[in-house]
Amino acid sequence: MNKLEKSVEKSLAFHLCTGKVISSVKELYEEIHHMSEDVFSHHVTSHRNDFSNWIKDVFGEKSLSEDLAKAASPTMMKKVLNSAFTTKAAAAKTAAPKAAAKTAAPK
């Protein structure tokens, strides 16, 4: 499981204006697919992006946060998050063989 899929403790979770609690970036990605425009607009305005701030402050994902800060619509945000998951998954696949090679016994 990568960093974006891990749930954070309740005190660090994101609380939507509807009262729903989101504990991971993966949950945010899933929730945005069902989020109303009113809820999205409450958290993303021309002056702030609560989702971007949460990802930077809680997960330390500065690059992802910067990309999300530019996402002015749910569609754009879904694309940014989808790209982040795709990139992380590809990085994990290439890192696993390298890690295994480092731990392999010498011949």
C-alpha cells in the first residue's frame, strides 16, 4: 500500500462541509466522483483549495498539492489524482525489483 492509500488518524482526516470524513487521498479521489458541485465549490475557490492544503499539510505531498491547487473543477482534480496514483503505482513496480536485487545473496 502506498502513501496515498494509507488512512490517517481521525484528528488529521478531512471533514467535508457535509460532515463526511475522508481519511486518505484514495478516499478523496473516490469521493470527488460523487461530490456535488456545491460541496466542491465550498472547498475549492479562487482564493483557496482545501484539498490541496490538506494533501500538503497532512501527507507532505508538495508536488501533488501544487498540481491540485491548479485544478479548478472536479474533473481536473480527478485527472490529477488519477495521474498521481498511476505514477505511484508505476514507481512501486520499478522499485520492487531493484530492492530485491539489492537484498539478493552474492553469487
